[in-house]
Amino acid sequence: MKKIIKNGLVLGTLLLSQACDSDKLAELNINQNAVTDMDMSYLLATATLRIGGEYENTRANMLYAATMIQHTASNAGYFSGDKYFYNAQYSGAYMERHYTDVIRLYSEVIQKTASDPNLVNLNAVATILRAFDLHRMTDLYGDIPYLQAGNGLQGEDNWFPKYDNQKDVYAAIVRDVKAARDKLSPTAKALGAQDVIYNGDIAKWKKFANALLMRVGMRMQKKDEATGRSIFSEAFTSGTFTSNADNGTIKYLNGPSGFNRNGLNDGYWNTYKYSRDCKISRTFINWMKANNDPRLMIVSGGIGDPTAAPSTWNTDPAAQKGMPNGFNATTILNGNTLTEAEKEEFIRPGVARNMFSMLNLKYLDWEDPYYLISFAETELMASEAAVRGWISANAEEKFRSGVTAAITAWTAFDPSFVRSTAEISSYIAGRKFGEASNPEKLRLIGEEYWAATWLNDIESYSNWRRTGIPALTPTSDPNRFKQINEIPRRLIYWESEISSNPANYKAAVDRMGGDEFTTRMWWDGGN
Amino acid sequence: MFGNVNIGYDNWLYLNVTGRQDQFSTLSPENNTLFYPSVGVGAVLSDVLKLPSTVTFAKVRASWAQVGGGGPDPYALNVTYGLLANPHGNANLGQINNGSIPNAALAPYTSTEFEVGADFRFFKNRLGIDIAHYNRRTTNDILNAGISATSGFGSTSINVGELTNRGIELLLNGVLIERGGFKWDASLNFSRNISMAENLGTNARGEAIQFLNLEESRVRGGERVQHILGEQLGMIIGWTHRTNAQGQKFYDANGFPVRSAAPEIVGMGRHPISAGLNNHFQYKNVSLSFLIDVRQGGSIFSGTNWYAYRNGLHKETLAGREGDLVVTGVLFDQATNRETDTPISVTIPRERISDYWTAYSNITENVVYNASYAKLRELSVGYSIPKKLLGKLPFESAAISVVGRNLALLWSNVPNIDPESGYTVATGAQGLEFFAMPQTRNLGVNLSLNF
């Protein structure tokens, strides 16, 4: 002991800092520059504007849906839907962006406003739009996360969302939208300017909810007609759009930033000008010309170079010519698709694709509306429902009303798009709906629906898959993905999910029977 | 609060004990304190035992220590909202700020390490060996783990069950030659580290978590870095070329390689072995020294080479441009998604060779390389100006040297890129490369003057 004290070096340093105040410590972790509470309507507005975001609309709508449905055509390889190429980024883009940009904001709004009776309108509109966007998502991909989608903040169970069977997604959409529709209240707090679709008009929201239910019900026609029919007729009776003033469109602005602008149009023209590389499809132009469609010079901006002065464009309706789908700048000269005269013109220096009709720049402004659901669609759906005996309405009346609406709705994009009543009546009479047989009537309705959904090509694509109308011939480029011999029936899932959500991804793929372009989703005849 | 006690006995035996209590402001008040002690013992054997005369100094040491830490980022526990820069007409636009799900239940991590070591010096300090073995176990490590973006968020911070790191470190140094004004001393350091993901925690259903997603590769084809239960940390996973039980490769009817049904382990992101050799030569006033750095055992997924294959820029893609590439293997039926046992042999036509190489690069293991390398890190030549030459100048001493850094890559297995490349310093991305800039070689001159 003594030795230790004598030889040892005892260095004791006991530092006692002053006792820590735990509250002060916790306070350090509160960000003085951030807000922990916010008016949820601000999130609603942001999420709604994001539905029309450039990245995913360019990829899912412009590059894939519009070309697959043969509204547009392109010789460029990156317009993947024209020749059925698979590009992982383009195919997965809608899934990549909408869960984080759109759905999680709606889910947060719904959760935060669930218990306040004064905020029912906010809660209901967020529910309706969440269901709308996820309906689009499921129509593009098949089985998708719906129930747990965007709910990451509500618990660990939601960190790896389960992919719900499309049948269940549809049932949940119907349930959610009906409940929201019935909850809308003129006495609760109004949404006002925060609602960038209807400016807070509750009556219009009720009609929108019913329009969405009608769309959902009609989509089920092929797989489960009984249920589809009952959903459709309930919504129809409850009351839907009565004029173009009710059109469900997002009101965009000229700026100041990207969020404020119509993203689809940003891609087609303003910023990215991708429409230089795509033209109106031969299928669509020929159809419009064959029927003397007054929309020919609305849809088409003429023939020429879109970046050159408008005075150089040929806007003679008779001269309009569509680009055939499925070729690149070399293969288009093979075979007999183009006439000899056309081939000669194509190879003239500086011409190539500019010999075909271009998209009209007048509906590609930043502030032009972005379509969700239109009055034309609801009228045409009602016409089809009448033909099928789902509702008691006059099919011909609805047909006429729907086609008229489709043509007159264009004035919202540009006043020069106005067409005279005489022109419109003569066009409709030329379709000869009244004297057609029932299958013929369905064909006429389907084709008009295809024309009415120009720019909303995701919807045209879904309706075509359900009905097979219009009759389209698949393209057959030798490099098409996995040598498929039909138009793709879906987009392939976002590849990141394979490794970030493997168990649920695999379960979905096993249930659907594959993750291919050709895998059929539930309403399209699959599982 | 921190306390430290050092006790020495008889000038040869030492004991050091510490205790520390921390409170972390970045964690929530329920879980933010941690106490961790440590104890270390060292014995200078050369002072107490009779050792052979060649042994100038011998010390052995052992220690057991705990270290802890909290979440590194402040403000990460709460959901916060923000306004977007511009409104939309009369509408205000708001957003959720968090891209990562805040975890209020985050607890501090604890790291427990046991280390034994010895320090021997021989021949009057001309040769020294320092060797240590350590075994560190970290519990509740805080990691930013990837989750499915369909939840609305891409990641969350979680406490990870149990990770271990063990290894050895060796330092050898010595004065190899010292005579007639010439001196050569060298030192060699070597370390080997084996890590292991012992336990990654349990999920909401109580099942053991099998893996954690860290960084995804920038080519976004499903390749990423993961911690996998029972494997070393930071494994690279990706697609392999699908093979049957006999090891034969599958190709589809076009002759394109078919990838495995699910991603598999294709490499290890970190190098378990690192070593360095430092040599210093001195003759009168001239000195020369160089440092070689070695890393061994890790792999790298090269995004640059992935692009090079797809765009026909990689040297390997020269093959087949005349329509002369033949592949042989077993047929995989794409239409039915089934393996067959039909052998196939396909000559890839010239027009499709680019698609072949694209499919080739989609097989991750074709663009994952052994990233072991050695570099000449530094070479310097110096001259110490003799006093006579300084003369009347006001300097005590002066020296001039030329130094070069990152001068040469001595060996590497990775084509086209520097094996040390990475695109972020995040630990979760070790082993992923994407268009890294080549390392720069530095040459410089140093002038040192003492007043």
C-alpha cells in the first residue's frame, strides 16, 4: 500500500460540468426556421399542381401513351411507345415521381384533416384527387400500392407498402370517392383559391367525383360488368358534368417557376420542345380526314418546321399528312408505307419528318389547361352506357352532346379554335350514329372518345385497352422489346422497387403473372 | 460528464479507467442519454523482466472501452413543412420538407471494443514492431436505410441491431542501414478488418430483417449497396448472368445474356486489407522518400464502364462489329419466362451488336471489378542547404524539396477508371462509381526557412 502511494502516480481528474437542463437540450433540436404546423390546403394546391409535372407526364404520356395509342408518331428512338422499346426510366417515371410528389402530400392532408368537421371539404377533395391519381397509376401498371401508399409517416408498417390487387384498388377507389362525395359540405370551410381545379366550387366537386366513378365503373365493363354497371349508374343518377364549364382541368399559369406551369406542355414545347421529334400519327390524321373532322386544323398546326416562322407552315387541310407509326428515319423508306412521292420528299435535304403534320403550338402554352376528366368523356360514356342498357338515356343525344363538347372545349385553349354550329352538326350527322347497329354505335363512341382525349393520352390508352377501339395495327420494328407482336398492355414497374421493396414487388409480379409489357392487368382480362 | 483516473504502479504497470455520461440534443428526450466506461492496462515488460539484450523495449497492453454517439443531423426528429418560393396566383403552395421519415424513437448507438496489443523495439530502437488486435461490436448503430418510395419517402434513420468489426493492425518500422552518412529507414503498416452484420433488427411483424438498403447505383437498374444479415458490411448487390445447375449460361433466342431472377451479391464495397510502405533515404544533405499505398479485397461497380458498353465505347465492344460474335449456352424462353435445356449457339448479327452489349452491361457482374490497387502516393526529393552556403543570410536553416503526390497507379484490375473512384463520401455508397474524374497528380516545390 505504502509502495503504491509512494511510487504510484495518482492522477484523478474529476470534471463535473454543471447539471444539464434537459428541456433546454431538447429545445436545441427544434429548427427555428421550419414550421411544424401548416394550413393543409397549401399542401393540397402543391400536390394538385404536381399531377401535371413535366418529368413523368413527358415520359408516361408523351413518350409512351400518345404513341402507343397512335395519336402521335415519331422516328426518334426515345419516343419509346412508337416502336415498343423499353426504357426503364421512361416506363417507371410515373411511379417514381407520383408517390413522393403527389400521393404523400394528399395522404398527409387526409390524415391531418380527418377529425375536424370544419375541414371536410379539404379532406374530401384530397381523397378524391388521391384516388384519381392512383387510378391513373393502376391503369398504367396494374397492381400497385394503394391502401398504404404515401403513408410512410403513419407507421413502420407503411415503409414497404404492399401492392394491392387491382380488383381491391378499384373497390377502394369507389369506396373512398363515394364517401368523399357524400361528405362535401357547402357550410364547412371553403377551399377558395387553394383549389386550382374548381376554385372551391363544391357542386362541381360532386360532379367530378361522379365523373370519376363513372370512369371507374366503365373501366370494369370487360371484367366485371355487373359491378361496373352498378357503380356507373349510381354515379350517373347522382349527377355529373352538365357542360364544358364543369371540365376537370388543372389551371396552370405562365410562371414564375416550373411548378406553376403545365408540365406536359413544357415537355412538348416551351422548355424541351420534344414535339419537334414527334408528329401527328397517320392513323389519326387519316381518320380525321376521312370523316371531315372539324378538329383537323385544331389538332394539327400545319406542315413545316415548328421552330420556323408560322408563315412558312402549310395549313391547308387537304395537304395535312400524318407520320406512320413504327419507323425510324431509315426504315420509313422501306416497303410501301410511304408512296414514292412521299419518299422523295422525305429524303430532300432539311425535310425528313417536317413533311408531316406537327402538333399545334397553340394548345401547348404553359397556361393551357391540363385535362383530368372532361364533359365530352362523361357524355360519351353515358352514350355507351345507354347502348349497353346500363342507364335509361338517349344514346344518340348523349353522342351528339359529347362530340359537340369535345369540339367546343378547344376554345378554352385558344379562341381561334372556335367552330361553327353548322360545321359541328354536319360532322356529327356524317357519323351516322342514329342508323348504326349497336356494335357500330360502340365503335363510333369509342373512336370519338379516342379523339376527345387528345392530350389526355393516358385515358385514351386505357379506354382502347378496354374496348379495342379504335382498331390499331401494332408496329413491328425489329428491335422492339422482346419481339412482342402486340401493342403493350401496360408499362413495366419502376425498377428501383425490385430491390427496395422486393417481397411486395415479387408478390405482385407472381400474382399478375409477370412484369412485362404484355402482362394483362385485372380489368384487361388478367388476374 | 466525464471522469478519468490514471494509476501507475512501480513505474511499469499502468491502469486507466474512464467513465462518461452523454446527453444528445439530436435525439428525443426519452432516449438521449448514455453512459459508457472504459478500462485499459499497460505493462512495460522491459522494465520489470530480464529480457535478452536485443530487446530494447517491450510493452503489452489490453483495453476494453465503450463509446457512444447520437444522430449526426439536428432537426431530424420532426416533420416540418415549408412554403414554396412562389405562390400560384392566389394560392399558397406548401410542401413537406422531410425526404426521410423522422424517427423519434432513435436511440444512441454504443460501440464496445476489446483490444490487445504489443509494442516491441529491438537493437537499440533500430527495429520496432507494434501489433494490435481489436474486436469491436456496435449495437444500435444509426443508419440511413432505404425504404420503398411508394411510402412517400425514400429513407429513414433507424437503429441497426448489431455490427461487428474485428481485425489486426501491424506497424513495422526500422532503420535498415545507417553508416557513413547514409541512412535508410522504412516503415510498413498493414491492417485487415473483417466486418459482419450480426443482427439487423426486427421489423413490425417481429421477423428478423434480412438486409438494409444503403445507396442505389446512379444507373438505377436495381444495383445497390446493402448490409446483409450474416455477411460483411457494405455488400454490392446486382444481377448475375443466369446459369443452370451445371453452370451453363442462359441466353435468349436473340443470343442476348439473360439476367438472374433476382439480384444477388456481386462484390464487397469496402477493402478489408489496407497497407502502406514508407521509405526514407538520407545521404548527407540529400533525402529521398516515397510512400506506397495498397488496398486489397474490395470490389467496385463501375457506372462509367456500364455506359461505355452501351455506347460502344468500351474496348470489348469491338467484338462482333463485323457480325462475327458467337455466343453459346442454353436457351431461355422469354415468352414463357422459363429455363430450357436446349443448347443454343447464336451469331449476333451486325445490326444487333449494340443491343447485345447493352444486354451484357445489364448483367451487373460484368461491370463489377476487383478494385484492389496500389498507388505511389508520394515521392519527394529534398536537399538541406548546408550552413556554409547560407553564410550571412538570416536563416537558421533552409531546405528545399520537390514533392509529387498520386504519381502512379502501380497495379489495378479495373479498366478505364481509377479504382479509388467514388461519387460521394457517404459510407453507404462505397463501391459504386459513376463518371468519376480521374485523380490528379500533384507536383510541387517546398522551400522551408527557419529564422
